[in-house]
Amino acid sequence: MRSLLPVTSEPVDLAEMYSHDVRQPDGRPFVRVNTVSALDGTVAIGGRSGDVSGPADRSVFRALRSLADVVLVGAGTVRAERYGPVKLPDDIQQTRLGRGQKALPRLAVVTRRVDLDFESQIFGGDVERPIVIAPGTADLGTLTRARLVADVLTSGSETIDFLSALGALADQGMRHVLCEGGPRLNASLVDASLVDEVCLTFSPKLAVGVGEGLVRGWLNSDSADQGGLPSPALIGLRLVHVLEQDGFLFLRMRTS
């Protein structure tokens, strides 16, 4: 992989490129959104990003996970992408331990109805229990069941209060959040002005038909706000770097 901006160089250390100048805001973790997009803006087909992605994108995906304290993801994406526990190679785990992090980032699943398969592979095993983030009005019986296999964080009432939820994660020592979507969760975080950085992979592909965009689509039960469409707005971004491999472009952008 090579750097195109701000300087031209080859090869690059991905962890170094993406860890440079990461600053935690007051009162909450640093929030980074990572997604891959076809050239027409499609990030998922049938809820899954695999057809849009490629080996180079998966290398960046792994590097970003290696830096995070927690991986945040919507329940719909967990189902569509068939999420399992977060895994990283042994050498990366040792590097994380050496800089004072846990060997693996926690997995935090966002859902309003807590309609999760508690028998799925993300629950159980020998990794740290995932976190389930839900509104305070979620069904009490379902929350009780979730607490058997996960750490439950309730925030907000009918909808999830993401600022409060992120503050609770910060109180537990989680300073760096990697959001892996889907688009509705991304939209909710952007709408709440809680995204510090966007890491966008442009895939050299075009999607034929209807797909999901980076922050497109109405908010549903697996998104943060669940109250309707996010407010129309244009969010200005500042380009930090551009990398390239196999025709894929990797953009790192800041919201401030």
C-alpha cells in the first residue's frame, strides 16, 4: 500500500498512519466511522459489504480494529454480516497490551428492541462479553435475558441517547470507538454531531441496482435515533490522508 497524500511514500505502516493525531474529546471517546463504498456511494448490497470490499480494504479494516477500544455496530449489521467475536492476530494483541489496551476491543451492539439472537457466536466463547446498548424503555424481560450473556447499557428513553452512551463507555476507560455501521447507525451519529473522523474506502466498482449508502436511508429499530429521518445537512470534512492499493482509495477525513 502506498501513500498519495499528504506525501508520496511506499510502503506505509497502516497502524501508524491511522493512529497519528487521534485526540479524545472531553467527556466522550474519539469516534471513528469506517466504511467501504462503491463509486456510486453504495456501501452494502443486501445488507452486506463483502461484494464492495477487497483484500486491501480488509487490511485497513483490521488495522483500524487494532487501534480501537470498542467496535460499535448496529444490530441489523450484526445479523446481515453474521458478526462473530472480534479477532486479531497474536502479535497485534501483544502490541495492544504493550500500550495499555486490552488484547481485543470490546464489541458493542446498538439496538432498540434488543431483538438479538442470544445463541449466536458473538455471545459466549472465551472472549470478553459484548456490550448491548439499548433505550431504557426496551422490554424488561428481553433486557434480563441479554444480561445473561452481555453487559447491558441503557441510555435514553424511547430512543438511544448516544452522547450519554458514549460518556458511559468513556467512564469504563474506552477512549477510542470504531463504528462499523450500518448506514442508519452512521447517520444517527452524524446527526448527533458525534463523529470525529470518517475512514472511507472507495472501491473501484459500480453497484447495479439499489444499495445502501454511507449515511443514507431512514432510521429504523437498529439505529440510534429511531425518531425519523436525520436533519438534512452538509457536514464539512478535512482530508488527512489518501492511500492506494489495487485501485482502492483509502481516505481519512476529520469533521473538525
